Amino acid sequence: MAEDEDFSLAPLPAGASLSTLAYRAIKDALAGLDIYASPEAVRLDARRLSRDLGVSRTPVREALMVLEQEGFVRCEARRGVYVVRRTRDEIVDIVHAWTALESMAARLACTRASDAQLAGLRSAFPDFYGEAPPPGAAAYADANIRFHQTIIALGQCPVISGLAENLLMHVRGIRNLALRQDGRGERSTREHAAIIDALCTRDGERAEQLVLTHGLGLATLIEQSEEEPAWSFEPEDADAGHDLGIPHRSGAIG
């Protein structure tokens, strides 16, 4: 993974503690990473995080402790803080969980989303209509994850949205990795277009089933893959990793 990979910082609300603000900023940044793009370990530099967020190391350390408890990072004595990557079996479980959430969100979207929201899906995702993207196409990979996030949002269920947020870091990377395989992009576009059609006609049962089939197909692809990409991180490989901070985008916390 490139050392200068961007973390995107969302505007931070006032009134919360510095450790809470640091936690939110780092967690949002982690959700934007493609942590399975490289076999190298992804290391977080607490000093850089402190500098980039404009706070002392104490709130950053407190934020990282919470993120470790939640399973997003691993703190290794005398080594540093590393982003946690999952094993193949764990990834399959994560995809199953995301698929369950997204399929229900699709069903809910058919009754909760506005006509304008549903009607705008085709124009919002033109990549799903036309020629299949080449393996590894970055623009399509971005549209792909944005589409799945949109379905979650259209369901308008805060509980589903909150649970899905905690899976996004892994789902993003695995979906991107899957799209690099021949034939996956063509199948993905076809299935996405069918999901949009079901949503636009407010066919909740069909939308739910199509999303379920789409997600289970990804899980099967992972299970049957003969390659072993960067599923997991072992502490003894830590020295090969890159240090990442959070580049300034929206200013310091304060």
C-alpha cells in the first residue's frame, strides 16, 4: 500500500472530548482504506496522527485503545499499531453479515426511500450500464462500494447503518480485490443493474433476494479462490509495513 494513501476527514462536531473526536476521525479514515490491496502491513503512526489532527498524543492513544477493543487495530509492544486484516474464513463471515444487513436494507428501501431517491439510482451509477469494466478498474471499484453504501443508506435504518459501518473497512477491500478477477466485473454490473430495477419498481422481495444472491456469490468466490491474497496480518511481518498518518483536509480538531 502506498505510503501517502489519503485518509479523508469529515467535519468534526463541537462539544465532544478530544479523544472522542480523534476516535471518530481515525475510524472514518480507516473505513476509506483499501487494506487488502497489498500484502504489506498497514501501520498507524501515533505521532503523525497527533500532528495531523492537531492534538496531543494522549487523545490519540485513547482513541487507538478503543479501536483496538473494537477489533480495528492491533497494538504490538515495541512494534506499533497495525490495522487488523482478517483471515479468509473471517472475511467470508464478514461478507455474510454485510449481505444480511444490505439485503434487509434493500427491502426497507422499497418502502422508505423517496421516489426521487430511487429514480436517481440509474443516473447515479452509469458504470452499471454499458461495457463491463476491466479487472481492477479504479473508477468502477469506487462506484461499486458507493452503490452498496447507498443501498444501506436508502434503507433508512440507523441500526443497520451502524452495524454496516463497522464492517465497511473489510468489505471495501475485499470487494476491490474480487473485482480484479476476470469476469467478476461483468457479473457485478449485470447484478447491480437488476438490483436497481427492483428498487425502482419497489419490489422489496426481489430487491432483497437479488442483493442476497449477489453477496453470497462474493462469499463463494472468496471460499473457492485458489489464491491467498493479503487476507491476514502476522505480527512477525510488521517491519515490512508502511507508516500512515492522516493528511490535513479539514483542519485540526479543536
